Amino acid sequence: MLKLLIVDDEEFEREGMAQLIDWKQYDIEMVGTAWNGVEGLEKTRQLRPDIILTDIKMPVMDGIELIQEVRKAYPDIEFAVLSGYGEYEFTSKAMEQGVKHYILKPCDESRITEVVGRVKRDVEARQEKRRREEYFSRMAPQAGKQLFRDLLLDREEVNVNILFRLQAKEMPPGKVQLLSFRGKESFDGLEEFVLGNIASELLENQKLKAFLSTVVRNDTVLLISETNPQTLLPIVRRIRREFLRIRKEPLRAAISGSGTVMDLAKLYRQTEELFRMGEGFKNET
């Protein structure tokens, strides 16, 4: 249930809106009232309403000043403003502050609840968007790996735009390559994590990046900036040495040619062919 604060210097109107309207019927909790902007700001700090219904012309601190002060500390709070005839200049200033809803005095219950209902829908839509974004952010690492894997395996209906959003780092505008490590057995989560971290650090020293990694069968595959094999050779050697501390097994490695994200399946097939032919990087440590 969203919380509503009413701010109006006219007691009859303020208390009438607060007490005579059955706000719970509209799934709104009326948490308090204030008679001017100063009190309204203090009540906002105390009560943290989701919606403020405020008169625009009040003593001490008017509605415009209240909106400005609240916006600084609580940008997610939405407003509906009450204005009288001839107060269009104030209404215009409120709109400049991002207020989209206003009620012209004198007003009745149906008009008030209609406008507050619109504000409520705005707040709920923003909250739902934030929940989706938070969920998306939590799911991003694993979902990114899955989408990367789907692209490598050329599975149908993969949305590349979603892959871009899921990445923790920006995808480069230029071309990319795949750096693959193959073991006798599949890599577990810790082993993939170690490979990815070591590669990221070493690539960064060469002004390169590792953007994503995933496990496909016995391969850990990293999506990296375009470079040349000679630059990668010392990096591969270092990764192999570090990985021997975890799994007493020399890794094989292969680097694909260059391409775009849309070429990932083709690039992965290149690394598979290199492994099959016994080419790629020699097993030097």
C-alpha cells in the first residue's frame, strides 16, 4: 500500500481530503498532513510518503519550494499539485520540476482520487521497473554465461541485445576473439572463475579485456579483445602455471580468428578444429 501525505494551508480542505476520503478503498494509506511546505518537508523526512498531494500557494514555504527540496533528498517521491484559478505561473513551475499531475480548485472527491490514482500508477510502474532491474542485475552473471554459451553453440532465438545488457563490462565496438582452454574433464565453477580472473588481470596489463567466460563441455571459453597470438602467448603460459596449482593437469589452449559477436559460433568452431588438429598454442609452461 502506497503512503500519501497531504500539504495544504487551508485547514478545511486539508482535513476534508484527509478524513472524508476513504483512501484505503484506493489502496492508499493516508499517513499525515501539513499546513505548509516547511512542515511538509519535515513530515516527509519522518514518514517517507510515496505520494505528496500539495497546495501550490502557501505561506512560509510554498508548494514549488517544497517540491524542489523533496526532489533533492527523495527523487522517487511523486507529486500532485493543487492550484487555484490564476495560479498558472505556479503550475508551470511545478511542471518544470517534473510534476505531471495537478488538480484545479475547487475540486471534489472524484477528481482528487482520479488524479492521485494516476500518480499511484506512475509510482507502481517505477517500482515494478526497479524490481525487474534488480532481478535482472542479480541474474546477470549466470544469464550472461548461458547466453554466451548459446551463441557459441549457435542455438536458435538468441537475443544478442540481451547479451549486451547482461555484460558486466562494455562490449567493444570492434572485433573480438575467443581464447579457449581445454582439459581432460569439464571445468567446475571455481576453475572457470580462476581462469577468468587470471586472464582478465593479465589481459588488462596489455590494454586488453576479457568480457565474458563460460564452460562448454571440457572447454572454458573467454571472449576477449582482438589481439595477436604473440601477445597472448605469455598470458597463456602464465594461466597454465597458475592453473596447475588447482588441477594437476596441463591445459591445451586455442585462439580463434577475429570476428563480431554475431560470428561467435564460427569462431568457436575454429577453436574446436584447432584442438582436433592438435594445433593452437603448444603446451609450454
